[in-house]
Amino acid sequence: MKKASDKWYFTKETNAKGLCYIYAYQTRWDPVTKKSKRSARKYVGRLAADSVVNITAKFRTEFPQYAQGTFYFGLDKTLVDEAAYRRDFPNAPGPKPAEAEIDTALWDTRSLGFTWALEQLAAQSQVLEHLREIFKEDARSLLNLAIYKLDGGNSMAAMENWRASVYLPHGPALKSQRISEVLSRVTPKDFARYFHLRHQSKIERMSGADCVHYALDNTTISSYSATIADVAYGHAKRDPELPVLNFTFVCDQDSGDIVFAHAYEGSIPDVTAFGEIVFRMKDAGFDFSKVILVTDRGYQSLINIQKQIDLEVKFIQGIRLSEDIVKRSFDRYDASLHNQRFYDTGERVYAHSTTEAWKQYTDYGSLNKTLHLHLYRFPKADEAEMEELRLQVQQVLDLKNANKQVPPEKWLTYKRFVCERTTAQGRRYWDRDDNAIEAALRYAGRFAIRTNAEANPFKALSIYRLRGQVEQDFNQFKNWVDGNRLRCTDTAYWGKLLVCTLATSLRMMAIKGAHDREQGNRKIPNNSIDCLFTILKQIQADKRHTANAWVTRTITKKQRDMLALLGLENPTRILKIRDQETGRSGNMTGTVPVSGLSLIHISEPTRH
């Protein structure tokens, strides 16, 4: 016999008469077949109708841990005492011999880690709490649809097929008709109220004079529907043949959480809509005294700057270099942007700050205001821009001089850098316009920020760079959660927007949290949150058809590390099905309230 410390497994076998017997076995690795095979095998005893294992005297002698007491065949195929057995099967003594099946047929196996983690994040971040406050009994359904989107779900009609393969036991079944009903009950008013709660919770957790940094971004969404009022033909980045609507979101840069979202007519450009967006945020109850709004150059205009000043909005805004005052400032302070005293090793950039005089127009007259204009030069970026521009121009010249077609987009971008000339012999050819190139590269490697909130140029840049990460992650709204095309009617489109936004928000919170917790060898695999999610999906749970609990399979170190990156504990070994509202244990079909991060409140989804 091998050492008693060696791992033994238990299995149940049924004979032709329906009698059940328990056996213990060990496994060994076969290097030829590359598979584990059973090796040593021992008879344990007969399984009684009440799930008591009548252990033989021989087995008790060889395994002294089973020498005394009564043992049952437990939920996870181990021998357990009566107390543990009753915890796993509180409503029944266990399967009778006549009901016994082959082991594999007794169990349902599902992917656990990803859906479980997203449920925990939703509870931890108060997303579920705020959904319940606004959408009542539809809260769970909306969250489940968002998780479905995050798992690559496309057609809403396939929701229940997906759900049968994952651990997502809360909430009612979601067939097509039910989904349409849930989505159609989301109104613009409720949409705005939900995001007000998200913002308010941020402000309530703040202390002192701190401010939250909110990144604002916009995308266009193509629509196949002709019934949505805000859909119009506008500046679609893809599918120009389809009408679009504009969708603006505001994201907390610290957590990744989306705290505001607004949809409006697709024909309105970003820069024009900015003022309306700020007014709507005000109407939604946003306290701008605690907010610094971070925007990119797409929202830049002198009018928008003035609106923010008049409304007392704190802002950090990237600005185009086309403004004359910005060009003159770069020319004036060019020497400083080459001086080592103006270089920051952390941000790896030269910076010089100057001030601008502005007016704030109030009901009581105008007030003098001072804005900071931060000028930046990124070392070697000018050379890189020069090299790239010359390379692209040369490709255009090669095509033109070979009488070949230049791709339309490329020609539109680079035609101003080439010109047609004539040789002394009268031959026409295309050449580089060096004056145009020199003018375009005059401010290469430069960047500028205008702000009324941060006097330190390096700190302002650091805050602005976080906005770039948010913008990159939000691209998943279109590409990853299928938010780029709206396939729904006017009655359901606010619900679809909410689901896609919830999915994006959960994803961005996961990304931000995981990046913040990286240390040592515990890293996001391949710097991809999708890889992290894939590893979590490999965590599985089993449930006996006659049991009222799920048993989590062994969690590997890599899987534990991924959970830790999300700030989560490992799922408990036993995840019981428990009715929190009534205190009764057993199978359930309704929505179950969740409190905090409790791990024993899981119900099984209704099967149809």
C-alpha cells in the first residue's frame, strides 16, 4: 500500500440490481498516453438508502481517519460526517439506491469564475444597489444582460442558451419577449437618475477639498432602426450609409466607473453639443465644485471654454495647436522647451506654463479669471513625426509617378504635401512640397493643455493621460459589447444603451482595478483584460441534480491571482442555494437580493 498521505479519490458504482458501492482509488500519470489513469483501488463499503457508507473493517483499519463514526457520501465525492452532509443536503436524506445514476449523469458542470466575479464587482461597486433603487425588479435582469454582453453575447435571443452553461443563478429567465419588456421599461428619466446615483456615491465618499477627475468622451452609434427619434445622418466613422446617434459618456478616471451618459441627434458635432452636455449634467444634479472635467481636443472651442468659466466648471482640456495664441506661445517659449530645468523625468516631457486672462460673465457683471496654458515638447517625437510624414508622402509620390491610384483617404490627408512639376523637357511629374512639410512640422512633438484647475503642468499632463486610457477602453463599447450598431426599436433603445453602458462600465472598473493591484509577478496576462477574463472562465463548479448547492472545483494559482487582481476573494468551496427573503433553503425561481459580498446566496436559474 502506498503511503497514507497519498491522495485518494472516491467513486460510486451501481450493479445490475441497483445496489450502490463506494470505492477509493488513486491515479498515476501515463507518459505514453499523456493521461491520468486509475492505479490502486480499494473497496470502501456499501452505500445505504440514507447515503450512509457502511465502511468495511478492513478499510477502517487501513485508513484510521475513518475508524470511528458514521460517514456519508458527500456533495464533492468525499466521505463526510453527518453535520457536513446535512449542511449540503438539508431537505433530503440523499438519493435512494433505486434512483442512483452513473456519476457523470448526476452532475451539472458550469463555468463559474467570470460570471461570479462580475456579480461580486457589481455588488462591491454598488452598481446592483443603484440598479435596484431605480429599476426595481428589473435590476437583476439588466445586470445579467450586461454580463452576457461582456461574455461576448451578441443576439439577445440567445441569452438563455448561454445562461445554461454559466453560473448565473440570480434573476428570472430571460427569453426574447421578456428581454424586450425589460428594455422597453427603461426611460430617459430613469436612465439619467441611475447615473446621478453613480455620481452622487462618488461625491459622498470624498473628503475635504478633493476633486474627482471625470473624463468625457463621445462616439457615434449606427442604427438599423427608422423609429428612433435621435437618429440622424451625421459624421459616422463606419457604416456611413446608416443613420447615427451621438452617445456621450463621463467616466471616473480613478475607478473606471461611468457616472453619466447622454444620447443626442447624430447630426450634431461634438464641439457644438458640449455646452448642452454640461447643462444636462447640471440638471442631473452634478456638483461641479467637486469635479474636474477632462476633455480632449474634439471639444475645444473658445465658446466652450467660456461656457465652462461662466458655469464655474473646473476643467483640464487638450487643445489644438491651430490657435494663434498657442502658436505664438510655443514660438516665445521654445528655448524653455529645450532647457533641462523644464524637463520632468517621470512624465518624460519638457513643459512651460503661462497664463491667460479671461472674463467670467455673471448676473452681477464680469469677473477677471486666470487660466493656465501648459506647453509641452516630447523629446524625439518631432523626429518621429517628421520621419512618418516623409514616409507617407514618399508612398504617395511613388503611386502618383507610377500612374497608380492613391487610396482616397490617404490622398485626402497628404495631397497638400505634394505638387505637380514640369521638367525642362516638358515632362510632368509629382514632387515633394518641402515648404508645406516644414510648416506642418513646425510644432511637431508639441502638445498643449488649457486648465483652470491645475497650475502644475506635469500633474495636469498626468491627469490628462489617464483620460487617454479611458478613451481606449471605451472603444470596447463599440467593438466588444456590440454597442456600435443599435438593432432595436425606439421603445427599447434606452434599455439597450443602458445594458451596453453597464457592460462597458464593469469592464473599465475591472481594468482599472487590476492595473492598480499589479505587483511583482502578479500581472494582467499579456496586458489584456480579455486574457484575465478567459482565465476566470476556466473556474468551474459542479452540482448534483438532487443537491441544493454548487461545489467549486480546485482553483489554480493563476486563477487565484486573477481574482486577487480584481480585489476578490476566492469563491467558497460550497455555494448554497438559499432564499434570503424567506430563510428557506431550496431551488428558487425569483430575484434574490444580494447584500455586500455574501457568498451563500446563490439560486439556480429557472429552466424552461
